[in-house]
Amino acid sequence: QFPRECISVQGLQSRECCPSLSGDPGDLCGSSAGRGQCVQVNADGRPHGPQYTQDGRDDRERWPLAFFNRTCQCNGNFSGYNCGRCKHGYGGENCDQLLVAVRRNVMELSVDEKRRFVSALDRAKRTVQPDFVIASRRYPEIFGPDGNTPQFENISIYNFFVWSHYYSVSKTFLGAGQQSFGGVDFSHEGPGFLTWHRYHLLQLERDMQDMLQDPSFGLPYWNFAIGGNNCDICTDDLLGARSTFVANTISSNSVFSQWRNLCESVEDYDTLGTICNNTEGGPIQRNPGGNVARPMVQRLPEPQDVSASLEVGLFDTSPFYSTSSESFRNTVEGYSTPSGNYDPLVRSLHNLAHLFLNGTGGQTHVSPNDPIFVLLHTFTDAIFDEWLRRHNPDVTAYPLENAPIGHNRQYNMVPFWPPVTNVEMFVTSDNLGYSYEVQWPGRPYTMTEIITIAIVAALILVAIIFAATTCAVRARSYSHGKNEARQPLLAEHYRRYSEDHERIQEKTQSVV
Ligand SMILES: O=C1C=c2cc(C(=O)O)[nH]c2=CC1=O
């Protein structure tokens, strides 16, 4: 969440996080090369929705002001915490080369591509995130027990991805002995759901590109809208088959059986006011389609659910929450029917895919520990991208105020650094340096359309039969009347011609 360079006692006290790019203390944000400058953080103060009632008690409000109020602002295509890198979609020394990472269906990767993807994920689980560290205490305790030991930890690239999600969904601690406040979620149940997860994936993809030294590396997706109760990617060449020995775990033939979860001690965090740190716990739990207590989540979404969701015309609707109706965001998030009707009993699309996993991947505070999370969210993001392309919305489609805390258009997304707003992710993927290779299912016909098509087809058939009958009748009457009805006409014609001819002959003779 914060650059390693910024979390010294002095750095924290200064509230400025503008590292030098060259090492020269005066070269903040690569200013000597014209890459950027150190500026005041902009944290939008427009009102949030009524769900959050604890203003002033959470480090994540008006992110990142509880920690820092100055940051690098980069020029042109430069980007990063010290303006040392390029914006998503650009590369090269001067960040002037266009780059596109293609995200493909994981089931369509070759054997070798699948092996390389699994190995890259496993490497990310074991490789220390080179630039960022995580806070292991809330701000009031950030200087440590002696006031001189900042409470930050190193973390691996993949665990950084897990921790960021946990931090965005955790409850607000209100004090020892008091129940933590749960009416808060900086990344779900609001318009920011799609923009937040988009940036979350971009950050992982970028970290993995750097780790692999392959700027073209693209995260694949899982088309979870296949119906039925079979997890097609739960095989040992991909995300791991079921263990035949230990219930609800992953086969030992898969490297993911070795992975250990982060952020499991949620009761501790909520009662003691601690924060998830870099300590890992138990293995990934997964039992796809096996939730006997909730038959509704034993099946995956259907292909037509995706098509139906893409028809919902409004990005989000008041109250911009998990109760919104006719909202594309709430539909793809999965709190509405696929055609957009809010129903508290329904779980569809993204939510249904999570709950189908029935284990680690189905519990919000730990779900990214199961690497299926990555592929589930790239597909959700692909649906978002297709919706943006089809509906081409103006930024005003995204609410400016009164969305749940963290979700307003101009709010910085928690806990990303450097600060990035929701609206920056409200653009099609080509603006962010990636694209999807997806074949979208056709839209199913509505009953009205089926009836209209049937009526039109019937009318065409009647017209054809009528035309054919008329032709047949005419043809018959023509051949029947050939020797009778038409005879006098011909005879008459012949007679007139003969009379004319005789008259001409008489005239000719008299002239002679
Ligand atoms: O990790 C998640 C787990 C979820 C469970 C639901 C639900 O609808 O009950 N939603 C979820 C979102 C997640 O991100």
C-alpha cells in the first residue's frame, strides 16, 4: 500500500511520500527529468451515502489523508509512486511505446501456456513485492509500542493482492470491547465494485509482468457462465482438482495445495483492533458446487445471464448499493436477477461464482487466497468492458456523491498507492493497455420478440401461399381461354389489318 521509501518515522511524520527517482534528495518524483512533481493529495470530500455512520473513526476515510497528504503527480505517460514507470498501456524509456496485454480464456491456453501461468502465479506467491509494504496496525498504533518502530511488513506479490482486498473490506474498529462496525466496504456493494477490482487486477498483472520481465503477460479469465455444477478449471493442470484424501481441499498434484491463506484471523482483527499481517494460516478450502445448505449456489451462472446483464442500460441506480434495481453494476456483482431486478434472495453472476466455490473463495475477507479469484474477476471485468463498449456511457453515469463510502466517482480507491480514483477506471480496457479475447453469447429472444417473429413468419407464409394460388389460377385460366376468349381478339385484329391492307391497295391503284 505504501512505498518502502516512505514509511520511516520521519517520512510518516512529514506526511509526504514523494520519493526521489535518481537517488538525489532533490529529485523528487523524477522532477529533474520532467517526469513529475510533489503535490498536495486530492481527496474528494463530497458526501457519501448513509450506510456509513462512523465518520472520523476509520483510517480509510478520504484515503490516503490519514497517512499522507503529499504525493507524486506524474506528467504525460509517466506514472508510479516516484514517476519512474509508465502508465498502463505504455512502455519504453520515454513511455511513448504502446503496449497491449491480451487476456484470454484460460481453457483455451495451450498445455505450455497453462503450465507457465500456474508457475507464474506460484512464483508471485513467493516473490517479495519490490516496491510496497503493508501496514500491520491502524494509524493510531502505526509508530509501534515505543513510538519509534513503524508497523509495516514486507509481503509477497500475491499476498499483497490478498491483503489489499482484505483491507478494503474490513470492518471499522470502534475500540476495545466494542463491536466493530460492519456497514462499510470500500470495494463491494457500490459502483466502485467494478472500478476497484479493475485496478486490483491491473496492479497484480503489472507486478507479474515486472516479475516475469514480460510486458505482454496478460491475466487469463475463467468463463464461469457455463451452467451446471462442474468447475471446469478445477483440474491439476490449471487451478487444482479436488483432493481425494482430504475433504474440501486441493489435490496434492497441484502446486496450489501448498498455498497458505492470509488474513484468516478476522475475529482477532475485529475485537483487538489489529490488522491482517504477513502471517499465513491454513490451506485453501474449496468444494465447488457442494454447499448442501444452499442449493441455489450449487450451480454456476448460465451463458444467457451474461447476455441479459449486458442489456441493463444504466451503470448504477440510487441508492448505489447492493439493493439497487435496474443497475448494471448490481446485476453483474450479483445481487439482482440477471435482467436487473433486485431481489434479496438472489445471487447471480459474480456473487454466484464466488459462492459456488464454497470455501475460501466464497468469503470476502479471504477470497483472493484462492487463485480462482483472479480468473473469476478478469471475467467479471471483461463483462464490464463489454458493457462500456456497447453503452458508451458518459462519466456522469457514475455517481458523483451519495454512493457508499469509497464508491463516489472522484474518491481515491482504498488502499491503492499512488492515489487513483474510481473514474480513472471507468474507461474501456484499450485505454489501460489490455484487451479481452471473448466470444460473447448471443442475446436470448424475449417472449414478445418470439411472438412477433412467429406472426411475421406466418404473414409471410400466407402471402406466399396467396401469391402462388393466384398465379396458378391465372395460368390455368390463360391456358383454358387460349382457344376461345382470345380468339375473337386475334380475329378482330387480323380483320382490321386485312381491311387496312385492302384500303391501301385500292388507294395505290387509283393513284396509278
Ligand atoms: O469474496 C467474495 C465473496 C462473496 C460472497 C458473496 C455473497 O453474495 O454472499 N459475495 C461475495 C463477494 C466476494 O468478493
